[in-house]
Amino acid sequence: MNPVEFATIVDTKALFETAVAAVIAGVGVVFTFSLAILGAAQSSDASRDGRPGVAVAFGAMAVLGLLATLAAIVFGLVVMTSG
């Protein structure tokens, strides 16, 4: 099989774009969820240490991180089902 025939069988540009999108999405979702975990842990520590303002700020970060993660999941499901 020569390279010309292979190119007609596999759309290498689409394959590359899919791989790049998967890496970006994977790193993005991991990052947003890690912000949610960090915010929850730091909020708990700040609350325990008697720093309510810092606890609220980290709590907000936890909520925003969780919402961003859920939004990414919903977006992924919409993209997969829209064909």
C-alpha cells in the first residue's frame, strides 16, 4: 500500500485534531477538579483556624471549580451526542 492510498483511508488531520482536543480537554477537566478539591480543603482548614473570610473565598473557589468541571462534562456529552 503506498502513502497515497493510506491518506485516503485515514484522515490524519482529523485524527491529529481529535488527539489534541482530547489532551486539552483532559488537562482542563483535571485542572478544574483539582481547584475544587484545593478550595474545599483550604476552606475547611481556614474555617478550623478561625479565618472566616479566607474560608468563604476558598469555598467559592471550590464551588466554581466544581461548576466548571460539571460544565465541561455536560459540554462533552453534548458534543458526543450531537454527531
